[in-house]
Amino acid sequence: MTTSTDTIAAIATPSGNGGVGIIRISGPKTRQIATELTCLELKPRYAHFSPFLEQDGSLLDSGLCLYFPAPASYTGEDVVELQGHGGMVVLDMLLRRVLSLGARLANPGEFTERAFLNNKLDLAQAEAVADLIESSTEQSVRSAQKSMQGVFSEQVNELVDELTELRMFVEAAIDFVDEEIDFLGDGVVETKIRDLSSRIQRIQNTAQQGRLLRDGMTVVLAGKPNAGKSSLLNALAGHEAAIVTDIAGTTRDVLKERIQIDGMPLHIIDTAGLRDSDNAIEREGIRRAHLEMQKADCILLLVDAREGQADPELLKQLPENIKLTTVFNKIDLVGKQPEIMETEAGCVCYLSIKPENGLELLTQHLKEMMGYSAATENVFIARRRHIEALIQAQQSVQNALMQIQGNIAGELIAEDLRLAQNSLAEITGKFTPDDLLGKIFSSFCIGK
């Protein structure tokens, strides 16, 4: 447990007028401040109805005062919540009164940061608090709840425990190298490392789905002018988000739309048609289209079905490391039925946006790419930094596997396993640089 020398306070309810407004206080002076404000002897975890008094004894406001003594509180410190009327002016007056009694204004995320520092929750759980507040879909709410309950952390801690045992085994093999038994050569360590690598990969796959639930999947619509990009955006959004005309090159800039497909967040980006152009404005739009494609999770390449195939020169312009789905539009003009299939070049979908025919195949494909089938049960919320930590851990474990297969010195194997353990420990905060903590908690809202 850490002991803070200062007491913090902040308004914990959103800005604006409401029926109830809450001020949260945490730190060593909390009880003293609340007692002076209410003139009550506070009972732990008891809702006191009380006036909130100015310094001269006049009435400032009235409401409920709840006291949670350390360590049985959210932050692990003495905590008081003042529940008064929800007008912004009266809340500001009450907060100024609290600050005048010895508290200071809390920094963004400082309450949750103290909870983390006092071992009330680990870093992944702390991040899930912010993710729950910011969740925009039911699926992301449920997944954030799983992370807050420790589902993600528990799986990571199990991996860390296994790595600890493996490191002990390898260190023992190094220390007793002269013994007749070859601990590193009998296949036991190699088998354990393989199993560990498989488990990290499974967790990484689930975390990737959780990351998509949190951030949403970014899908860029690309293709030649008049291939149907803007029409597809409108069809997916359910309203006329983009201008659609028969004039080629209508879309000159990037148009973004956030939608949901069965509760799954999706960022759809319509871009300028890809072609050679002498128009400076259109060329700038095409340049921006390429920038968006580089950042996408998936590209939907729209092709007029009458062309029969995607233009090879156009395919060369697409980034190689981004998932590609080729959508052949206007199949009603060539007499083809809606269909979706996997090919060596990627997924191919045949449909007509106008008239709408086969669009449900594409939306189902997008849901599957976002991990829709698993999201209702076992997916926990995750962030990009979690994915990167898992990737680094996996790389270190793979390096250890290569070392043991090449009969390399046990010291190098032990070092790779140590690096893997540190990468995983960054997720829960057991091994985390201070600058990362500052970056994480500064993104929280004030009062949480």
C-alpha cells in the first residue's frame, strides 16, 4: 500500500445540470474535511443526510455524505462522496469549499491511479474502468466488465507463473550442467515452451477481438470512380451520408462514418476514386485515400462487376499488409447471383448495392472479421498496448524455442524467457515504466 501525503477532490458527475451531483474526496484529510463541512461524526458506509456548510456556518447545499474508511474503499484511502444538487454553479461552490479545507483538485484519472498503486486493482483492470465509461455498444460494455472483473489479468498472470517455473527449470539446468541428466536436451523444456507459445497466441487472438470491440474496426472503401463506394457507405450507414451521382470523381475528400453492426463498432471511410487525374483537388483526395488505407484494419475494394476482375495496376497501389476484400458491385447488370467466397487472393464478394441484393453477405463477413461469434461470451476488452505486449512476449518465447532447438547456451534461453515475462507483466502493471503510467491515467476523465 502507498500513503499519499495530499488529499484530492473532484466533481465525479458529468458537466451540465442534473438532479444529483457528486464530489469525491480521497486522502488523509478526507474525514477531517467532511466533518468540518457537515458537523457530523461520520459512520463508515452509512448514508448521512446533512447540510453542507460554508465557513461562516451558512448553508451552501444539502445532500448525502458517505464515508468509506481505508483500506475498504475504491482508492484504498479514506474516501468521502458528497451527493448534492446537480447544478454546475452549486457544485463548483461546494468543490471550492472542499479545496479551501485542505484538498487539491485531482488530476485526470488520479482516483483510479491511487487504486492501482494501492493494489485495489491492476493496470488492465484500471484501464477497463475508463473503457467501460467510454463504451458505445452493449458488447463493449460486457467485455469491459470482464476485464474489470480480472478475466484478462487472470490469464496473463497464469502465463507469468508458467514463465517463472520455466525460468527456474532453465536456471537449474545451468547451475547443474555437470549432472548426468540433460534438463534442456530431454525435450521437456521445449514442450513447455511450445505449449506456452500456443497459449499466448490464443490470448492474443482474443485480445485482438477485444481491441476491435473497444476501438472499432476501421474499413476503408477504395476503388475506381463510380464503382459504388459512396453508395455502399450510405447502405451500411442507413442514411445518405455521402453524395452519390453519375459523375465520376464526386468524392474528393475522405468521408468518415461510425456505425454499429449488431452492437459491433465499425468505422467506415469513403475515399476518392483511384485514377490518374490532372485536377489538383482530386489528386489531394487520392493522396489522402492512400494514407487512410495504410491505417486501415481492412480494405473493401469496390469493382464494377462488368469489368470482370480487379485492375492489376490498382491492386499494386494497395498496401500488402492490410486485409483485402474485393467487392464486385452491380451484379444485376451481368446477371450474377450474390455470393461470397475465399480465394488465394483473399475474400471476394458479389452483390448489388442498387438494387440492394447480397449486402447481408458483406455485413456478415464484416461481423466475422470483428470476431462477432465469440464476442458475446469470452472476449475481454483490450487495448493496442496489450496486443503489442503479447506480440513481444510471443517473439521472445519463439526466440527461446529457437535457442533450445539450436542447442544454444541456457543463459540465452533464460534471458528470452525473462524478456517474455517482463512483456506480459507490463499488461497488469507489475513491470511498467512510470512514463507509461502517466500516459495511461492522463487519458481518464477527472473524478475517476
